[in-house]
Amino acid sequence: MRFTRVTQPVKAAPGRVYQALVDPVAVATWMVPPGMKSEVHAFDAREGGSFRITLTYRAPRTGTGKTTGQTDTFHGRFVELVPGQRVVQVVEFETDDPAMRGEMTVRYTLVEAGDTTYVAAEHENLPPGLSEEDNAIGWRLSLAQLARLVEAG
């Protein structure tokens, strides 16, 4: 199984971090790598609820996005929501590229340690066309943005 795991400390209580994981406005702010913009099309944060998000490159690219030349669109559903502790999602890219197809599981686990919450983000079942190293870099960048957003209040 292809897998990445990234951990990020956040100087905030687990409840505040959890809220940023299930709020569509917050998600549009932190879950986007630098150089891209995010559009949340749908976001129903309840177990069984669905979501759909598009990330668009701000500058023209010579490579291709997963969905179109400039975009990565993905959809999914919430599998488990435990306030202040865990969010589990099943996610899939919208793509014609067979190397990028397939359902992936994304799991956020929140662990409190004093005034800090450690966010462990696990991404399982990466499709063969998605580099584990690039995926980990993207997660590190996004989780650092999550920390900045939550810590700023």
C-alpha cells in the first residue's frame, strides 16, 4: 500500500484544530499548496456527507494537473468524525488518467500535549501516478498553513 504520514504541531486546543478541518471556509484557506487557489464546491461535514474541491494553479504550467491542465479536482465523503479527535475521509481525484484513479483514505488524528495539538495526517492507497514524496511535501505545506490559520485565531 502506498502511504504518506505527516505530523504538524499546532499551538491550539484540539477543538479549534478540529473546527478548521470541518469548516469549508477554513479548508479553502489551508488545504491548498502555495501557487494554487481553492474552490470548495460542496462540503457537508457529517458522517456520510460529501465534499468536492478544486485546486487551480495560479500560473500557467508546462505539466498537467490531475483533472485538467490547470486544475486538480477531487471529491469524497466523510467516513468518521470524532470532535476534537479524528476526521476520516475517502477521497478520489476526478481524472481520466488511470494512474491517478482510485479511492484514497485520508485520516487526521489530533493528539493534545499541553498547549499544543499534534495533527497526524495519513494518506493511504495513493494512486501509482502520485509521488509519495511530492504528496508528503504538499501535506507539510498545507498543514503548516493549517497551523498558521488556527494559531492566528
